[in-house]
Amino acid sequence: MPLLWIPHGVRRKPDMRGLNRKQPLESPWEGNLARLPGIFVNTVAANPELFLPVFALFAWQTSAVAVKPATLGLATLLSLALLIYAYRVLGATTWLDRLGWLAPQPNYWLWAVLAGSISSLAMWWIARLFHQSVGAVSPPNIFLLASVSGPMVEELLFRGLLFWAVLELLSHCGISRSAATFVGVLLMAVLFGLAHTDKVGIRFYATIPTGIAFGWMRVQSGSSAAAVVMHASYNFVLACISTF
């Protein structure tokens, strides 16, 4: 069989350009930065019982210092994001169940709003009866703090973590559930009042009864989220009364 002869000038040389080209090396910092968003999202999704209080505290502190319009806008966006996130993680983990961060019994969202509004009106009427003020006009950032992040932080602490701890402790001591609940509501109301020593006059004395009311909402609804809504409604209406 005759051999195929290819002229020397027609023969192709193998293309070595791709082999000789150096591949860029990825630095460790670039790899870590690329993975950081995914790590953050996974951590938040796996631990909402840790992220929710931290998020609420961050929104609270941001609102407290949001005096300028730019920072007030940021605080408003953070507060809105906090509300959305808090609603989405209701009952997401065992620890959130222990904190009472669950969807309340049917209709208790509405009852919480009504109870908070009525409580604030009663507080205003009693203050007028004794010729006392319910407080000065709140600046916008304090109005925002008192209506969103403030009630969430306080209720997660008093009617959430501490209330659960008291119930567990008294139950281990052999005290009935109903008695432990009664003691827990009263004790949290007293601690709630002591945490508001910045208030003066009738506003200070009203913190214990309102603390009992928030505790009652926590027990009746089975949810500290309902207590947050009642607390926020109370602060919102009271601030509106002070303003107008």
C-alpha cells in the first residue's frame, strides 16, 4: 500500500498555546470572601434563636441613635426587615418554642392590638385623673424604637427567656404549672418595672400593671409574639396621644 506523503510546509504543528498559558491562581482570601455570603446565610437559617435577638438589638441600637434623616431611613429599613424575619421564623426551632416565639392562638393577633390600645387609653385616662403627663412628644427615632424593636427585645427577654426559665425552675421544684405561671407573670412584671426606672410619676407605677397585662397575653395566647404586638400597640398609641 503506498504511503501518503505530506509536504514539509503543509504539516501542522501541535498548538501548545493553551498548554503553555498559566492559569491564574485563586488566593485564599478570594476564596473565603466568595464563600462568606453562603456561610452567613446558612448560619442565620440554622440558628434563628440566636440571630433574632441579635438582629432586634441591632435594630434597637440603630433606632436609638438615628437622629439624622439618613440614619433614620436605615433604622426604618432595619425595623421592617426585623418584622419580616421575626414573622418568618415563628416556631422554627425548639429554642424559639421555649421562648414562646410561636404563632398565637387564632384571633390573638387582633386581640393583642386591641388590648394594647385599650391599655394605653386607660393609662392616659388615669394620668389625666391625677393631673399627670403620659410623657413628652417622642422624636421620630424613639417613636420607631418604641413601636418595633424595643417591645421585641423586652418581650423576648421578660416574657420569653426569663419566663421560660422561671417556669422550668418552679416545675422542677414540684410546683404546679398554674401556680408557676402565676408566679412567673408577677415576677416578670416586677422585673419589667425595675428595668424602667427612667420613667417618673405614674408612668413608673404603670409599668408593673402593664407588665402583668403583657404576661397575661403571653399565657392566654401561648405566644410571646402576641405579647410583642400588645406591647408595641400600647407604646404606639401612647406616643400618638402624647404627640397629638
